[in-house]
Amino acid sequence: MSDWVKGGANPSLSPPGSLSYVAGSTDASLHFITVSQLLDRTVARHGSRDAAVFVAQNQRLSWYDLQQQADRMAAAMLAMGIRRGNRVGIWSPNRLEWLLTQFATARIGAVLVNINPAYKSSELEYALNKVRCRMLVMARGHKSNNYLETLRQLAPEIDRPGVAGDLTSLRLEHLKHVIVLDDLSLPTRQAEQLPVPVRALRFQAFLQQAGPAQHARLKDLSASLDPDDAINIQFTSGTTGHPKGATLSHFNIVNNARFAAKSMALTHEDRLCIPVPLYHCFGMVLGVLTATAVGAAMVFPGEGFDAEATLRAVYQQRCTALHGVPTMFVSMLAEPVVHQLDLSSLRTGIMAGAPCPVETMQAVMRTLHMQQITIGYGMTETSPLSFQSHVSDPVERRVATVGRIQPHVQAKVIDENGRMVPVGTAGELCVRGYLVMRSYWEDATQTKEAIDDAGWMHTGDLATIDAQGYCNIVGRVKDMLIRGGENVFPREIENFLMQHPKVLDVQVFGVPDAKYGEEIAAWVILKPGQSAEPNEFVEFCRASLAHYKTPRYVRLVREFPLTATGKPQKFQMRQRMVEELGLRSPQTA
């Protein structure tokens, strides 16, 4: 093991010198175990306690129940010919079967492939073929997306006469088995009567494939797995080109989950509400595995995020922790029921996935009673968290930063030439340690661009690290504006505009400008019942910010374009503004 992995204890977590470099504590050991072994430990300690509550499905499982049902699914996979290292896709919103698939694949060493619930045909085709997916567990659809029709477009062979569960497709040549989940919007009997494609299997019929021989193999097979094995592939949501398959090991995600739980002071007495999508690291690792690491109960309000349903689930299930991206918390704070329900059981949780305005954090602590909420920073490629605030951190630090470096992780901030910058200076954040992904699946070129020869993952995020080791994300390297030679960080302007009494949410980005190279644009969502003219916000900024930080364009909108995980898509906002205003990039020599 190299010296940088071993590291050295750094109790203060502060930069040891004048440069922006920090190293996490090594007091708590890394655990060299698999996801399956993590579940076994929790079942042994807390087996009869609640493990998972799926409110929309009216399902409640103990840890014993969860293990038993996951093992049944794992045995069925063995019966269908799925082996260690085979890729199994899950294309579904948040439901019990997603959770079972996660633990079933981990039990036999199959690699779980997370398929974005919003994917359409071209994206699905690329993802399944890229990783040579052998089995696909899928819902019938989600919202307006009809999954079965999408699959039929790609693999019409699924409706041709043949053996159920046995598929041969020209376009999806590696996909051999399709498992279809029941429709939750219908009563059970009606759902069971809905037809499935001829060569697909209903979920319940799939579970019946296993016999005593497959169940007997599970224990030895699970014990033979290596924590360094790839266990999960998550496709990153790129804005150009094809998504990349970040490949994570048991070792990556088990330890990241453990340390996230520690930062929240989470225990088996807690009940964690998980409205974030399971297909994303936030739900799958920081939700499911973090709860599993300590035996906390998981509460899933519904298939997708609904602010009122989430608040009611917190109230009814007496949740003590709640995860979400900032836009989710903004939506919950705007719900009338937030002032009608007793939410005093809440204590902690993680807000992550996008920069969080200080005002939103303060409102969450005040209105949702989450006095010990933590902020996390990370990315899919780092399992995901590299920085997180701790419940014991001063409130002003938890509100205004993403916390300090996680255990067994190193971080540095560099300039465009790769040199470390002084403490407090903005630059690109790089991290390294146990948490860095194995690779982008079968893409050596992209992997080498992201992870350098010394093992540093280049995040593409602009950050500062202060003298106490607290990190602040100031934007994306690609999002930073250069207006007339001045560097402008959108996050700073967003935080300032959030102080305006009429503003509910805001996004700031750059658009082309012939004179200055770039100009500043802002999209503003007003609080309910408020009205304003765009120029009001221009003048608000002009009164307190440097002239080059004042937006030239302000647009009042009802909503932002969002990814499936609730992250604002600035590139879409930028594109719309460019088209509407007829803007052109300045010509260069």
C-alpha cells in the first residue's frame, strides 16, 4: 500500500502549511468488506428492527425480511445463469424491488448497473450495450416514460413467440433476460393481469425460478467475493457526448457510507427519509448503504420526489433524518403543510448534489428542525463524498461551507498549471484515496483524463480551502465566467440574490457577449404571491456588488430545467437565452 493511501493522522484537518492541501483523519479504520457482508453484520445486530418502509407500496420490512427477500432474488439470478461479474441493469424509480436488486447483485457478485429513470431509447441502448448488460430488471414505466414501449423499439424480438425470460435481440445483443415489475398504480390483482412481453418474465415468476440448489450456494458464493471487485456502474450525466460509466467497488461505497453515517451521528435508533433517487449515488450509497452501515430504518415516500408526500412520510414515520438536493428542500419549504405537520422528530440529514444557498440552509434548520443537518460534497466518481460537515461543526461553518475532508481522503486545490494555490485561493479541486472509482467502464482515455498518474481525481469544480480546512465550492471550472478579463463566480451572485426577500431560488450563468466576451444572466423564481420586474434584481445587485458582477439579463421563471436528480441544468438555460436573445460568441483569431 502506497504512503499516500496510508496517510497520517491529522486531527485538526487543517492545511499543514500555506498551500491548499488537506488530509483526512486515519483514526477510524477502513473496513475491507463487501456490501453483502455489511448487510450480514446489520442483520446479526438489528435483525428484527425496521429496515425499510416503502410508503407508496405499503411495504414494511425488517432487516431479517430484507435479507431473506434479497437472497431469494439472488438465488433466482443464479437460476437464470447470472454469474459473478455479469452486469444486471435496474431501470426503475424508487421501489422495494430496486433495493432487493441492489442487495441481490451484491450477494452473488454481479455488477449492478443503474439506469436513469428518465432515459429514452437512444440512452438506454447505449448504456445496455456499453456494459454488455445480461439482465434488465425494469418497471413498466415512470411518469410519462413508457419503459416497455421503449424496450420494444430497441428489441422487438421480445414480443415474438419463445421462452419467457429468454431473449435474443439484434440491437441489444448481450441482453438475455428481462424482468418486469408490477404496476403500482393498480390494485394487485389488476396489476398481475396486465400482459408482459412474451419473452419477459414477471417479477414474481422470476423469483420462482430458484430452487434449493441455488439457495445452498449463496453463503459460499458470497464469502468468496473480493471487496475490491467492481459492484456498481453509475452513468454520469454529461452535457455533451455519451455518459460515462463510473465503476465502483464494494470497498469504495461501503466505506464512504460508513463515514457519511459518522458525520451525521447516525445510529440504529434513527429513521432516514430517502426521497432522492436510488439510481444515483445519493440514494444508493448515502441513503441505503449509510442506513445499512448502522442499522437505521429507511423510509421511501414514493417512486419519485413529491414535496408534500415527503413531508407527510417524515411526520407519519417519525423520521429523524432527511436527505435531499437544495431544490427539494426549497420545494418542501414552500409547501403549506410544512407549517401544519409536526416535524420535530427531524434532527439531521444530508443536503448535497448542488450548491446550497445560505438562506435555504437556515430555513431548513429553522422550519424543518434539522439543527444538525450536514452539507456534503462529492461526485459519482468518488463514491460519492469527499467533504462533509459534521453535526458538531459550528453552525456558521455548516451553513456556509461543504465541511472538511472525510477520513482517509486527501484533497488539494490547483491552478491551471497544476500547481497548488495558497490557502483561500480558488482553483480546481482534486481528491485521492480509497474513494476514487476504479475507472470509467472500458474507457481508458476518459479515465486517464479524469485520474492523473499520481491518483488524483480532477473534479472539475472550483473550490477554496480555508485555514481551518473547510471547503467552499464556488462553481464549476466550466461555469466560471470571464467578463472583460474579470473572473466571476456564479455561486457568489446566487448567494447574494437569495438574500432578496422576493427570491425563492436563482441560477446564474454566462452567455456570449461581443464586447466583454461573456455577460451574466440570472434566472429567478419568485416566492409564492410575490411579483417583480427583472430590473429590480439588477438594481439590487448594482447597489452592493462590483459592476462586473451585476447581471445584464434577468429572466423570471416558474421552474428550472432539472436533471432526474433535481440538479439545475445551466447549459439548457444558457442555450435558451442564447437562442431567444440571438447572442453570438465573439470571434477569435
